[in-house]
Amino acid sequence: FISIFTISLFYVIFYSGKVMGDIQLLFRTVPGLLVCLAIGFLDDRYNFSSRRKLFFEIIFFIPYSYLFFPDFQVLGFAPDVPKMFYSIVLAGYIIFVTNVCNFMDGLDLYLTLSTFAAMLIFLFILNGIPQNNQTVILLLGVCLASFVFFNFPPARLFMGDTGSLPLGYMIAVLPFLGNSDHIIDLGYGFLLI
């Protein structure tokens, strides 16, 4: 389902008519999705140790969050610190959420329903996001809905790391999809967890 979602994401970004918001959407979603997909595939195929997987996540997400994500505040508190500090905290947040989703994958239907709840919270409580970003969230929901049938207890199919890491990444970046370079509140992200 992640491959269908990624292809659909490219379609939404390039055929929507907008330019600047879509480029930010592209740079905030696709590289992280592809890296999580690659790490997950390598982990499923070669059974990486958790240290090796964490090493690759840290090496990618610190510079990635420095280059493509805005500064943030936590519950209204925005300390006056360098951008590198923000990048390290944001990378830690993204890694935490992706690995929490990876741990929840083995439970029947739990990860899928938790993701549906996070998407509903983000769409209805935290409204005010652009139309293209709502389309991305709805595409993710449609792809997950096709997976629910196979994951209903007793589960016959699990996502594995190849599916759960990119899904966790998308949950982690949902609060950032509707914002450009102004300060956003990271507390919304923890609400989604």
C-alpha cells in the first residue's frame, strides 16, 4: 500500500496546479517516505539490528529536518536556540513516532485504527490545512482501508518494517504538511500519537 500511496502522492503534487506549496509538500514527504521504505525493506530482508536501523535514521533525519522543516514550539514555548537544536529535537520526534508505529505493527488492526484516528483528528480538529494536503491524508486513508480487511483479527497479513516505518513517518509529519516556514506547535504531533 505504501507504493500506491507514494505514486498517488506524486500525482497530487505535480498535477494540482499549485507550485510553491506542492514543492514544500514534496520535500517534506517523499524523501522521508523513500528512506523509511528503504530502511524497512533492508530490515525485513536482512534483519538489521535496532542499532543499525537507528544509526541510519539519525544520519538521514537530522540534516533532512534542518533543510526542509520550519522551527517549532512545544505547547506554546519557543526557546531561543540555534536551528540545529530544533533539527535534532525534530529528528528525535520523527524517529520516535516511526519506531512506535513499527512496534505496533504486530498487533492485529491496532496500527491501522490508530492511524485512522490520527488522520481524523488532524482533518477535523486541526483544520485549516490546504486542499492538497487534505488530499494526501485522504489518499493515505484509502490505502490503509484496503489493508484493513487482511489485518482484521486474526490477522493474516502484517505490514512489516517496509510498511510501518513509512506510515509512522507520515503520522509524524502530518502537523508540518500545512505550514510553510513559520513556527508551528509540535504539541499537535504528540496529540496524533
